[in-house]
Amino acid sequence: MEATFLLTLLITFLASFIGYELISKIPQTLHTPLMSGSNAISGITLIAAILIYPELGDSQIFQIIVLIAIAVSYTHLTLPTICSV
């Protein structure tokens, strides 16, 4: 299980770094279409995390990761709406 966790952590860090580098180079004209796609991905992540949570069993590490995914996805989907009011 430790090898799986380390691999998951490595993929998360690499994806975060690559995502940051890609997003920093996006021109303003592509902002709206990309945010629409990003919102769709957050919605899929939120639904998947909610569906997979009951099947995790006793693995506290994976439960924490899934709860973080739920929190981040929910924040990403609701924060722009809250801030625009």
C-alpha cells in the first residue's frame, strides 16, 4: 500500500506542476472556454469521490484523500458563484 500511496502522491505533484505551467501560459481569450471545461472536470471529480467513498473500507489515507477531493471540487464549483454576489 505504501508504494501505491507514493505513486499517487508523485502523480498528484506532477499533475499540479504541469497544470500550473500550462494555465499560466493561457491567453485571456481562452479563459471562459477553459473555465467551463474545468468546472465540468470538477463536477465529475465531485461525483466520483462521493460514489467511491463508501467503498474505501478502513483505509484512512484514502478516505482523507477523497474528502480533500470533495472539498476542493466543491469549493471550485461554488466559490465563483459566492464571490460574484
